[in-house]
Amino acid sequence: MTPAVTPYPPGRGAGFLRVLHAEWTKIRTVRGWVTGLLAAAPMMVLAALLAGVGGNQEGAPPVPAGPHGGPVTDSFYFVHRPMAGDGSITVAVSALTSSIPKGPGDLGPGTVPWAKAGLVIKAGTRQGSPYAAIMVTGGHGVRMQDGFVNDTAGPPGPVSAESPRWLRLDRSGETVTGYASTDGTHWTEVGTARVSGLGSTAQAGLFVASPPAVRGGGTAGSVSTATFEDLHTREGRTGGHWTGTQVGARSPSFAGYPENTSGSFTASGSRITVTGAGDLAPAVRDSLPTGGHLRDLLAGTFAALIAVTVVGARFITEEYRDTTIHLTLAASPRRSRVLVAKAAVLWAVAFAAGLVGTLLAIPLGERLARGNGVYLFPVSSATELRVAVGTAALLATASVLALALGAILRHGAVAVAAVLVATVLPCLLTALPFTPAGLSKAVATVTPGAAFAVQQTLVPYHQVASNYTPYYGYYPLAPWAGFAVLSGYALASLAVAAVLLGRRDV
């Protein structure tokens, strides 16, 4: 269908509002353009519905949540006994070694930088219960951690039989203070944590955790063994025997032990050897692979992106094909003003369609997913709104980029192909699990596809080694910084199109 052309008053150029109205008239009177733009909304909703019903995890073990409300990995080997009231516990760590699978059934020495061995005071063995811990690590020195998300650095360096590290935790009410020493006499305070909910009697003791080691685009289960010596406690009313417990053995955020290994502890004189796996940390996508997040519900963005870019390119190339561009530009001597008016109308309509689609898709998809037992990483209402608005803005800005390329290339199919190569292709590349992390992050930084960062809701943690790549939902740029990359491409293309439109014959 040939787009309608609204004549401007003869003898003078039309004002911008008149040009804007004319472009609005064109876009709303061409059924194919209207259908293409409005199709973005049902595409988003349909994809969210399919994602919501696609997974069924009913009957799966519950995902543990920490004091901050988010999912956690709370699985480790714990040698503990009750601590009533205030008290302290002290130990020396003289060795920490790790093993990772080298092949099927082949376990060998390996490096696990965030393997942990030390002391913990915890409300109990229930997953997600509050705690404070001080530890040596495989590659990050001494650390004090609490609440799963809080991490404080202590003295650096590894431990060995020649260079052991003494650790101490002191509890006074809800305040737990961690100390480290190289000789057991001179102590350095590492940190203090206020741990609400410890209760009158907490569990205190030794622990070893060994998170999966990051290998390429995946992870490999690991197991670590620590040697403790000179364990001393100063406790309140309760003592009791030391008990070994694998906390969170059946948790969905626990990768388990490598084949032919298990958690254990043995005591010989003043020496205690503990073997463990797992972690005390916030859960990330690697450690909770069955967990979903908002981006999973917005897979329809790709289909919607194709629809709006096709319309964006055709919004101007069809005028060249039908030669109605002569009438449009004759009515407005300032050609750049026509291009700006087209961009404004196109952006507004595409944004509105995209916003309706995301505002419907997110709650519907969430409800279906949770109804099927799927755990979704929690987000705030403000974050949901940012994702919805950002996705709509992404679609609208991509359509303007297509419009600009259409004006530059004057060929609809070529312009659409160029936009899809610039936006969709990078996203497909980052969606492949075997794409190298460096390449994936570079593509998500410098191409228009960086705008998909507006859909990011997952949080990376420096104390958790993981595959923080776009494939797993982690983008190298902040949400609006990624959107700014696409906006920069669109504005630059519009500027080039405006210059060419003013210089070239139509």
C-alpha cells in the first residue's frame, strides 16, 4: 500500500508540528506498518507464556534464601558443637589443598581460588541461617564473611606447614569479630559483623567449602582438604562432642562432590583434617542453573526487534520505491526536519508497543513459571520497571537505526539486514555457551547489541568465581550504559542520513 501524503500549505515550508502530523498520518494509514509495530507486543507476551510453561520443577528442593532475601549457596562440611551465649573459638590452619576432575573419574590437584577453610559461628545447620566466618582461601588470603554477601579482606598469602595462619572468632551478643595471626600471639582484627538471629545458642566450629572451579565456559566440581591444629574454645554454658555435618547436601545450589569423594573429618591428637565441598556465598547463575530470571521471559525481544526494524526501514525506503518522497520533500524544504519527524513518530509508536508487550509479558511469565515450581531470581519493582522501559526503548531505538540506514542505503531489505547484523547477530553470538568469554564481552560492549544490558537483573559478586558472561545473564556494561551504545549508533546514523538526504537527489 502506498503511504498517504499530507500536503502542506503552499508557498511556505511546513512547521515541525505539521510535518510530525503528516508522518503520523502516514504510519497509521499503512496497514502493514501498523501491524508490524503492534505485533511487537503479542510477540513479547507469547514468548513469555512459552517460557513460563516450558519448565516444570514442581517437587524440587526449595532454593535456600539468605538474610538479604536472595538465593544462596549454603553447602559446606561443618565440624561443630553448640556455643551458648558469648564465647570464642581459635584454630591454626596449616594446609589447604584442592582437587578438580581432570577427566572422567580422574581427580587431580587444581587451583580453586575461593576454596575456604576456617571458623564459623552459625545460627544452626539450616540453610540460609545467619552466620559469620573467618577463613583462609585458596588464592585470596584471609577473609571474613557474613550474611553471604559481605566480604572483608584480611592478610594476604597462602598457608602451609611452614607458614600457618591462626584464626579466631569472638562472639559478644550479636557482634562477631574475626582476627588473624601468623604466630598465635599477635593478632590483627580483620572485621566485625553484626549477626542478627544467632539466638542464645549457636553452632560454632570448623568448616571447609570448595566451590566449583571455572573452566572455559563451564565449571568443574571440586573438593578441598584442610588441616587444622590447636583448636581452642572459650564457650558459655554448653559444650558437647564435635559433630561432622554436610550442610545442604540436597540443595539445588550445591553441585555435589566429584566422583568417589565425600565430606569427612578425622582427628589425630591436636590435628583435625576436614574435607568438604560447596560454598557459603550468594547464588549466581552457575551455582543455580535451574533458576530463571527476567531475561528468560523476554526472549520475544528478538522477534519483536525484527518486526520493528523491518517497519523502520520501510518507513522511508517505500517512499523512495514509490517516488512519493518527492512530494514529502517538496512540501518541506528542510529535509532534515522530515527525517527527525519520521524518527520521532516511529520511536514513539515502537516504544508504546514494546512497553505494552513487556508490561504484560513479565507478570504473566512470572506467574506461570512460579506456578510450575521454577525459582526466579528476585528483583525489586524498580528493577522490573527499568527492564520493561529499557526493553521498549531498545526496540524503539533499533527501529530508528533501521530508519536511518534506510535513508542512507535507500533499499529496505539491505537496511533491515544491516540492522539485524548489528543488533541481533551479536546477541545470538553471546547466546552461545561456547563463545569465548573475551569475545562475548567485547561484542556486548561495542556493538548495538550492547543495549540488551537493559534486561540484566543478575548481580556479579567478586567473592564468587563464575562465568559472568552475557550467556549467563551478566553484561559488561551497566544497563543504561549498554543502551547508550545503541543510542549512539542510532544518532550517528541519523546524522549521516540527514547530511546525505540534503545533498543527494531524490
